[in-house]
Amino acid sequence: MRNEKKTAHMSDGSEIYYEKYGQGPALFLLHGNGGSGKYFSKQLNSFSKHFNVFVVDSRGHGRSTNTQKETSFQVMADDLATIMDQEEIQQADLLGFSDGANLAMVFARRYPEKVDHLILNAGNTVPSGVRVLPHLLSYIQYAIVWIGAFIDTGMRNFLPILRLLFHDIGLTTEDLNQIKAPTLVIVGKHDSIKTQHSMYIARSIPGASFAIVSGQGHMFARRNPKRFNQEVLQFLLDNEGVI
């Protein structure tokens, strides 16, 4: 499986790292908070048989840098648009996990003409969409990193990323109503995102499909990649008209 390793240079001096695999319609894979494109390692072989897969490290994550003291999904959406322009891609499918799903939603609202299909795995538009225990653990993690930031540059740089967990992503129900791309909302039954909140997202995006998979949690794509890949490809290939 051949891949290309590339970097896109943002106007603020940040550098966004990404890799390309396969051929076909463009498919962007967007990882969660504190992760990197490596999260999708078990998806690449399957997806690259049908798509030109772009695996992006969001700013401040993985091999990407971030020059800003604060960041937002809106800024990350602009990063993604810059990559698409650099690659001369007019329209792409977006698969986002957790914060990557939040990024995908913001991107679809900000750049509707650039989105073909959306797959949203475990996204949340507001912090209250997360179950109580995982949300509490996020505060504990933030406290630890905040203390460590006094002596460690890496932890200091990670704080703006962690702060994303405690704010609305900037989309109202009306904003979700405006998303026109065919959408699949897919979650594990035991996800850290409240099932009711995932259903709200699916209900708010016109015509969205909703899939809840028993026995799966937040790391569905890693723990059961065969089932996850099957669900995603069935949705995409049916909608792409690809046999």
C-alpha cells in the first residue's frame, strides 16, 4: 500500500501533516482529540481500495504544528480547506471520529460546497453530550496537563487542544439543519457520547442515517475495524454509486 507524506503550510505559520493512500474519490479521515492520523491504521487497507484516502493530523496533533495560543474547529476547518485547495480537490467525503466528527460538522457548515458525504462517529456539539464519567475524566486530565505545562513545553502546547473538550463547537440545531450532504451518524451502544445526543445530531441533519452498534464503545473503529469498515463502506459505496 503506497502512500505519500505531505505538509500544507498555513497562513499563520502552522504546518499540517497528512498522508495520501489509494485512488478514487477523495476521502478525508479526521482523528479525535489528542490523537493523530495513526488512529485509522486499521481502515487504510480497506478504504484505499475504493478511495483516495487523506489521513490528516489536525493542528497541534501528531506531526502537525500550531502557532496559536488558542484554536477552534473553525480554524481547523480552514486548515482542511487549504489542504483541499493544495490538492486541487473540489469535493470530498469526510469521516470524523470524536473531535474529528466535530470538525467534519463544522467544515460541512463552513464549506458546504466542498463536502460530498459525511460519516460522523461519536461527535458532540456541546460538552453535555458526553456521559458524566468521561467528561469528569477530561477535567482531571486537563488539571494534570495544566500543572505539567509549567515545566513541559509539550504539555503547554497541548492545553489549547484539550480546551476544545469544554466548549460548544459553534453549531446550533439550525446550523445542523443546513447541512445538505448525505450523512451517516454511527456510534457504539456503549460510547462515551450519550446515545440521545447522537440521535439528536442524526435527527437534526436532514435525511441522515443513524447506526448504533451493540457491544462497541468509543474506540469502535480500533476495536472492531471489520464491522466499522463494513458499515462505512456500505454507506459510501451505495451513495457514490460504486459497485
